[in-house]
Amino acid sequence: QVQLVESGGGSVRAGGSLRLSCKASGYIVSGSCMAWFRQRPGRGRERVAIMDGRGIIDYANAVKGRVTITKDNFENILYLKMNNLEPADTAMYSCAAVDGRTCTTGFDYWGQGTQVTVSS
């Protein structure tokens, strides 16, 4: 059974930093397509960052230059480091995973999410 468990969210002031973690069990992070999504209050879910099985990365324009997606293949964890946070980054952040290397299909697994709140 695949489980994705996020952690690392919290309340920070604008300009602060957080590192979100997504611990996977029953799933191998290395060589797989994984992503971070967020859902801001009153808005639909949006993709923040994605890494395919070859390590190719893409970021949403709204966060480009401020966030970094990485994997720890030994610990089987996906990370999202976020710097210079803005109130507009306030959202529930979730990780998602594809059962494979490519990101061309939909995501098969989702975590429950971790809340990030940024105050001005």
C-alpha cells in the first residue's frame, strides 16, 4: 500500500522559509515522477513543482526562483524548499506521485497535505 505523508508546514512571516517533506512508503521515489501541488483558499489546486523520473524539473511561474524540489533517494523523501515566502503562498501543500517515470499520465497517489500560512 502506497502512502505519502507530508510534513514541514507551519506559520511564518513574509520573507521566511520552510522545507516541506513528503515521506513515501510502498513507493520508490528514485526514478519516479513526483510533484508538489497547493490549494489556496477559494482557488483550485495548482501544481507548484514537478520532477520526472529522469530528474527533469519544472516550476510554476508564481514560485520560480523561490522554491526548489529535490529528492532524497536513500531516505525515500521528496522535498520542497521554499524561500522568500509571500502571503499569496498560503495554502495546503500536497505531494503526488505517478506509478512510473514519466509525468504524462495523471497522478496515482496523493498525500493528505501540510498547511503553510504566511503572514505579512
